[in-house]
Amino acid sequence: MNDLAGKTALVTGSVQGIGLGVAKALAGAGARIAVHGLATPEQAAEALEAVTAAGAPEARFFDADLRDVAAIEAMMAELADWGGVDILVNNAGIQKTVSLADADAATWDAVIGVNLSAAFHTMRLAMPAMAGRGYGRVVNIASVHGLVASVNKAPYVSAKFGLVGLSKVAALEYAAAGNRESGGVTVNCIAPGWTETELIEPQIQARAADHGGDRAAGVADLLSEKQPSLRMTSTDEIGALALWLCHPIAHNVTGTTIPVDGGWTAQ
Ligand code: NAD
């Protein structure tokens, strides 16, 4: 069902968290994996080992800082030489919770740069070759915050709403590329709710502090406010959905945003 043998996937921010979960899922279906992120040599080596153990026939590490357009361009040129990007997962993201009044220009620039502008650059550079091959997949890891807002997240919500819009435009521009047999070129967003990774640890710790440092109580508090299932999503579960979107069977699923949020955005 999910044979990605012969395909190459770039997963940004895949040295940990959701990105690593997605990279392992794609590796498990036989894709070559470009692991990417800001990482120590040890963390990069561990991620490469994890995707290889999951089944990747080849894996390479890229460390482009996504706030730097020239670094993105250099990485995409290297990837073109490595065989090109068939599957592009724009996953890297940063988050800072701060009120609109207290947010400064540097915070805005960094959050928009990593969560939105980087995806614009990787997509504009990777997608023409996807169309040429008749197969391509862009999976953008947005958020429930690309669909609804929360207080104290102006830069993050703006970036994620922007990513959803960018994905729809790209889906339309490439909708007719390829065919059913080749798999076509699709662009979709996954919109996770609370998913237990380092990204949300500061928010968990802030809630835990309200409960005498009890982390489990902090998690329960976060979930009860927004996520009706009262369960976190695991990174492997996001990986399984990304993998399905990459299969040729999903050739007509494009321009969508799929929440994995325990009912958050159904409310
Ligand atoms: P994480 O903090 O565990 O991982 C983030 C990754 O992004 C890391 O690999 C890091 O190296 C990379 N990164 C950050 N800044 C970078 C930069 N300047 N250049 C290159 N790489 C950079 O976070 P996560 O929870 O796995 O988040 C992955 C994606 O999922 C993000 O886009 C995030 O917004 C989204 N998301 C997460 C949740 C959640 O609850 N965890 C919910 C909704 C959406």
C-alpha cells in the first residue's frame, strides 16, 4: 500500500518531535530521507540512525537555518544534486507565547520566517521538478492555529493561517500535474492539536506550576481547555497520516487541511 521506494523525502525539523515521527513513517515505506534541523552532531547522528532503522535505504543530514534564505537555497540545490525532492514535508516550527502588546519585531520575524517563509522558499524551489516527474507531495505541518486562534499567539497564528493559504494556492497551481498512474502533485496541511513534543513543554510547565509542579496535572489542564478527547496525539500518529497523503491513492486529495486535534476545531 505505501511503497515509497525510489522516492526522496525532505522533512524539515526532523531531528526530533513530529518531524522525526514523519521521517520514520516515510522511511518505513522505503523513501530516502533528508533529515534536517538545528541539532548537535550527536542528535543528528541519532536521527539518521532512527530513520535508517525504520527502513530508509539512504539518509543524509542537512542543517540549513530556515531563517536564512541563502541557506535554504543552498540546501535545495544540494538536494537537487542528490536526486531531487519528491516529498517535501515543511514541519520545522517555533512557538513563542506572548501578548500582541509585548511581542517584539525579532519574535515576529523569527516565527514568520521559520513557520511560513521557509515553506514558501522550499515549495517554490522543489515543486517545478515534481510537476516534471508527474509525482510530488507537499505536506505542510500547520496547526489548529491555522484554523482558529488563541490568545498570546499572534505571530504563530498568523504564520499558520498563512501556511494554510499558501498551501491552497500551490495546490491549485499544481492540481493538473501528472496523472492518476504517476500520482499527481498534491499539497495538503496537517493541523495538529496538542502533540507531546518539546515545542509545547514550556506551556505544560507553566500549567504544571499552577498545580504545585505536577506535570500530569499540567497536561490535563491544557487538554481540558481545548482538546475534547482529553488525549495527546503521538508523533507516530501524525507520521501515519503524512504517509497516507504521500501514497498515489491520495492523488485527488489536495488543498485540504486535516485536523488531528481530538475535536478542538469542531467546537
Ligand atoms: P519541536 O520543537 O520538537 O521541533 C521543531 C523542529 O524545528 C526541530 O527539529 C528544530 O531543529 C527545527 N527548527 C526550529 N527552528 C529552526 C530553524 N531556524 N532552522 C531550521 N530548523 C529549525 O516541535 P514539534 O512539536 O515537533 O513541531 C513540529 C511542527 O508541528 C511545528 O511546525 C509546530 O508548529 C507544529 N505543531 C506542533 C504541535 C504540538 O502540539 N507539538 C501542535 C500543532 C502544530
